[in-house]
Amino acid sequence: MARSPATPYWSASSRATAYATGPVLPAPLLVDPDTYRACLDGLDERLEAMAALGCTVATTVLNPRSPLATLEARALARERIAHLADAAETHGVRLAVEAVSVRDGLPPDLDGPHPVADSLPALDELLHETKTGNAGVLADSFHWAAADRSQLPQLWRHVPPARQSLADLRAVQGIVRDRP
């Protein structure tokens, strides 16, 4: 079942974490144009509220696959990420983009026949192409739990520190980054 713009990806019963974060869009980045425009309604007010509450990171989910051809989907993702990152920056908020690495059983609004970015390195490459300094790779506890733990440190090390949005994972044993 596809989610509507009014159906959030987060739960009202979620507990606050050590990092004040929140979703900037109630739908994945690569939804159809009408749904995306509807999701933008109230964006400025949401970002203003986030900033007022001390929420320093706004999150969004990037589709791992899309019905759009790969080049078209990646171009659209770069455009939308740049727009959201710029909007967030005006409020002192950073955009963290999540790569969904689940391969099976995705809802239709996250799935399609063409790959977009389904790993931390692929997302980092897309963000590098976006050329915005206010967007980073989101890596949360689900990535740690769902990934082959022997592989996650190597994947995370491919993401430059400037694009690491949620640094809490760097404190996990084995993820500490060597700095030049």
C-alpha cells in the first residue's frame, strides 16, 4: 500500500534520542511530482519548528530503486536534495539523506526496476554529485543492526567526514575514523 503525504514514516510513539533529528518530508524523495509538491507544503514552517526545538538534522529517505530510468532518477534526486538542503540551511538545520539498503519487500513508493542508490557509498557518491555542503549521509542504528557488522565500518569509511550527518555511529566500537 502506497503512503500518502499525510502518512509519516515515523511513529508518534518514538522516543527522543541523543541527537535531535526529524523527517523533513513525509514521503520518499522520488515520489511523483504532485505528491512531492504536496509534501513541500509547510516545509518552511517545519524547518522553523525544528530549529526552534534544537533539532539540528532533518532527515529524508532516498528510494533505493525507482520506476524512473536510473540517470533520470539520480538527476531528480540531486535536484530535490539540493533544494531541501538549501531550505534547511536557511534555518541552521542540516539535511541527512538515508539510503534504504533493504532489497526485498519494499513498499511501492520506494521500489522500481531501476537502481538509484541503495548503499552508503552509492548515496555518498550521489551527494558528492549534488555539490551541496549541507547534506550528509544518514547512518542510523538500523544500518548497524541490518548490515553485516564486519562490512559496515568499511562502508562508513568511504563517506568523508563532511558528509557524515549522524556521527553517533562513529562512537560505536570499530567505526572510529582515522583523521588525517
